[in-house]
Amino acid sequence: MQTKLHIKKGDTVMVITGNSKGQQGKVLKVDVAKSKAIVEGINMVSKHTKPNAKSPQGGILKKEALVHISNLMVIDSTGKPTRTGRRIDSKKNMSVRYSKKSGEVIK
């Protein structure tokens, strides 16, 4: 069984350590097996490509690389980074994520 992570695709996150510290972006993809995520505009790397049908010119492309989940923090509705928790929602009768700072449910 795979563990649940505190970050999901579509979340807005802040980088808390590393070269991109303080930057914010939207999570594009989460790799649960590696505990890493791709965040829009964060950890940009240069990829050298040969000419092909997709890019006939070839050259150097900039693209996002994986960032470890431990280096990311979810941004809640107040716009500040927060830790997340899980609790059972009485209306839905299922587990929901919530902000530990404000106590609001994270959508």
C-alpha cells in the first residue's frame, strides 16, 4: 500500500529549501513512488535535444525537474505556507486535508 502524501496535483506550494527557496508554483505532477513532485516554474533545468519532428530545430529546452516533497509546503487560502493534517469530515464521512494554521479544509 502506498502512503498518502501531504501534496496533491493542483495544489499551490512554496519551496522551503534549496535554490528555489521562497518561490511559489502549482503542482503539475506527483510521483508517489519517489516522493517527488514537478512544480510549475520551479527547479528549471536545461535539456539538450536533437532535431526531431516535434522540434525540427533542436537545441536547448528549459523544463521543470522533480523536487522532493519534503522541500515543499502547501499554501492555504490565507496565502501563507502551512502544515497539513487529515481528519474525518462528518458531512462527507471521509478523510479530508486541513490547514494546521487556520483549521480550514484544503480543497
